[in-house]
Amino acid sequence: MTFAGPAGRILIKAAAVGLLLGGIWLGAALFVMPLVTRLSDAREQIGQERVLLGRLLEEARRLTSQTSAQSEGADTSLFLPAGSDAEKLSALQARIEQVAAETQVQLKSFQPTGEQTQGSLQIMGIRAVAGGSIDSLQAFLHALEAGRPGLIITTLDMAPPAQERDTNGELDMRFSVSGAVPLADGGQP
């Protein structure tokens, strides 16, 4: 079937324009519309994330101000009591003795390890020797580190007692434990 004359040319041109418009619409439907939809979704997601970021920043500001207010009135139960160095060491030793009595561990010796300053804290330490069963020594170590004031076991060595080769389950434990005292005003205890 051939189209002759002016009517045929108009039909061919109309069909070509229709195909062109159909191709443009198909291209828009397959490529442009998904990109526009994706861009719109991305803008919406960015807006939601900005709102969330704003909330997080506000919460961070609130926590920062709360933390600074708490640091002015810091939880003193985490630290050894302030006082002279002898009083601080005495408090540390008393805490170790209290935990030993509670866990049925026998303390054999104490020796101060000195003090050092780390940031805004003065660290006091004691090296000690204790004896007992593995269960009581484990309970002793846990109670020291989990209790108040907060103490940290810095070194630990366990062995059968030197004078006994038949230990009956008893062990000697050599350990170092440290506690902290907050420094006031620029590094002075």
C-alpha cells in the first residue's frame, strides 16, 4: 500500500511526528522520570538526615553541657579520698584489706609503688602479695576492680607458694593495684 499525493505525505509526516513523540515519551519514561524520582527521593532523604543531624547535634550539646556540669561535681566514689600522700596510700591499702577479708584472701605484704600524674589525675599504687584458693583470688580481683573506689590491677603473677610444693590448691599472687585522686586547679592534688 502506497500513499500518493499530498494526503499521503501528510500521513507519513504525522506518523513520523507520532513516532518521534512516542520515542521522546518512551525515553522520558525510561530514563528521565526515574532520574527525577531518584533525585526527589534523595532530596527528601537529605532533608530527613539534616533534621536527624540537627537532633544529634542538639543532643551532643546537651550531653556536653551536662558532662561539664557533672565534672564540676564529679562522682567522688570513683576516686581515692584526697589528703596527704600517706592518707591516700592508707585508703588504698584499707580498701585492699577490706576486699581481702570479704573474699577470704590472706594478704602477706604491701609495698607502695609510688605516684604519677596522668592528665588531671594523680595515680597511687601498691604492690602486694596475697594467698588463697583460685576461687577466692578470682573473687578478690573482681571485687577490687568492680568496687568503689575504682581500682585497676596493673600487674599480676600467680604461682604455688615458694615454701610449699604440695599446695593443696593454694596459690600465691603478686599484683600491683592502682587508684586515682583527681587533681585540683592545674595539677595540684
